Amino acid sequence: MKLIHQKIRQIPKVELHSHLEGTIQPSLVKKIAKRNNIKLRDGLFTQQGDFAWNDFVTFLKAYDEVSSCLKHSKDYRDITYDYLKSCALEGTIYAETFISPDHAAEMGMSYEDVLSGCTQGIDDAERDFGIIGRIIVTCVRHLGPNQAVRIAQLMVDEPHPYIVGFGMGGDESQYVASDFTPAFQIAFDAGYPCTVHAGEVCGSESVWDAINHLPMISRIGHGVRSAEDGELIKTLANRKLSLEVCPGSNLALALYPDWKSHPLKQILKAGISVSLNSDDPPFFNTSVGKEYQNGAEHFNLDLKQLIYISRMAAESSFADTKTKAYLIKKINEWSID
Ligand code: ADE
Ligand code: ZN
């Protein structure tokens, strides 16, 4: 391994954007499905053993199928532990991951059971690897505004110190942002910082829609398509909104034909706060560690710029003040030489 790759591996990393149900490796899905007596559809995997999908809609379908193998609290404990372990082995010191109570409810699981599994996985991973894990509860856009309100209320009614924020993923082409203002308002009024997926499969108009109708958000999931609109880029920088950028996911989903078309550098130059993230690691053949390596390889980012990204991520994380201070101290203490 080249020296630069070794150094990048050691950088203290902060991941802010992954979907817990989308972090499950094919081998773990097979193991969990087997113990839950679930037969997986043959077409779920490619001949090489990866998840099979070919566009955003078939990706979401495969993701739903994988989620539907989770039936018990222990399943959530195991996937949380496995994900945080793999992050920690790549130098990650803190990871926020989205959980989707809607997916669990489909399988008849209560919110309490999901939460007890996830928090156990977080505790076990911190004990074994020192990584701090936290949860962002997400609603699913294509399931509609009423369901989003239900999820926000569920989160507010049953607080837990590891739940640090509220978000929304799913099919960005469905509904408009204002449909979800009531759900985000419930979360925000109860003190939860918010993030929303926008500017991923839809263009800059979707980001305008989000920032105009969901004023409570402090971060945007992806948001990379904002680069198509100079006025929007300026607005994001002025309002200090952070983008959770996931270049490997964007390339895999063919938002961009190649690395040189991806606007990460342009976004950084505009002074916008960014983090580097994996989104759904096994689906997109990535990980937070690979995203940092890609930063060097495909965007020419040096160690100083990569550590600066870790610092921006820590600052825009939803961690409490004490945890944030700890993360920033760890990042500042890391020496390039
Ligand atoms: N859910 C899981 N991954 C997602 C993505 N990349 N965009 C929107 N919703 C998602
Ligand atoms: Zn995402």
C-alpha cells in the first residue's frame, strides 16, 4: 500500500450519511435471512455476489428487499455493529446513520425493538472499537406526508440520547417539500436538527424547494446538483448549509458519467461545508474509507484538505456539544507527518 493511502486510512473520519438498512453486506443479509427462514429472491444478487440493480428505482427495490430480512432486535444489533466495525477499521471516529422505522414496521417490528437493537450495536461497537455511533430517524418520501408525520411523532414521543436528528430519504421525484413541512416542524420544535435528501436524482430546483419550504434543515443529503445553479451555490454558502456528499454513490447511480464531471471540487471552492460519505456501501461498492481515498485519487485532495473535510463534518454533525468538542480535538490532534 502506498504511503499516501496508509496516511489517508489513518485520518480520523466522520461519516454523516449512510442508510443503516443499506449498509448490510450480502454475506450478512444471507446469514440473517437464513436464521429468519426468509427465502431471498434469486435475482437479488449478481453472479459475482453483489446486490443486483440497474437504476435508482431498482436500487430502492433491492434496498427494500434487503430491509425486509430484518425481523428481530438482534438483527438490528448485528447490522449496526457490523457497519460501525467496518467504519472504525478505516479510521472513522464518529458515524451518524439513518434508520427507517417504516421499513421495520413493514416486518411487524416495533420502534422499541429496532431502537434497542441499534443502541446495543452502538454500545458494543464503541466498547470494541472506540467508534461513536448515533442515529438519525428518517421518513421515506415516497410513502407520503402523513406517514412522515407519524414517524416524526414516534421519534419525539420516545426520545433516546443516541437519536440525534430527523431526516428524509426515498424517491425525490415524489411530492413537493412543503408537503413535509409539518413532519419536519414536529422534529424541529422538539429540538432535533434536520437533514433532507435533495439535489441527488432531481436537479437544483429540488434543492431550492427544500431550502424554501423546510427552513429547519441545517444539512442536505447529497445536494450535489446545486452546482448547476450559481445563485443556489452562493445561497448554500451564505446560509451555512452543509452538504452530505457521497461521490461513489453518485457515480454508481450514474448522476455523473465520470469522476471529472462530479462537482465536489466546485462545491468546496464555493466555501460550502461538506462531508464525505458512503450512502449505501455494498450497493455502491464503497465505504467511507474508500470515499476519502477517492478524494485523493479522483479529486486531487491532499491530506490537509481531507482532514479539513473531517473537521467540517464534525462541526456539522448532530452530536451534542461535548461529543463535538471531543471529535474536533481528535481531528486537530492528528498530525500529517
Ligand atoms: N435510501 C437509501 N439510499 C438512498 C439514496 N441514495 N437516495 C434516496 N433515498 C435513499
Ligand atoms: Zn442517502
